[in-house]
Amino acid sequence: MSAPFATQREAALALLNSDPRETRLTRKAGSFLGQCCADPTPLSNAQQGWLDTLLNRAGLPPMMEAAR
């Protein structure tokens, strides 16, 4: 397994750059991930949960905090 993502931006970019047929991202998820890339404001617990879910579904490593 790859190393956990250190930032929400890294995680969001990995999801956006992954194969859309495998990740099946919705328009809403794509918009959310774009915001994660552009805005460094910390995510709420609900937003962090959604990002974690998207990473898990895509088979990508978790965020660093979630890996501990």
C-alpha cells in the first residue's frame, strides 16, 4: 500500500487524476474535491469523512491522520 496522504490537496488531486470509470465520482464529489484542492481551510468532520470514503472506494491510501 502507498504512503498516506499528508494534505487534503494531495488526496483530492489523486482522486481527480484517477480513472473515472473506477472511482465513479459524481459531479458533486468532483466539485468537493476541487474545493479541497483550492481552499486549504481545514475540513469539517463530515467533509473529512466524505474524503476518507472517496479514498477508500478508489482503493487509495487514507489521509495521514486517519492512518494513525
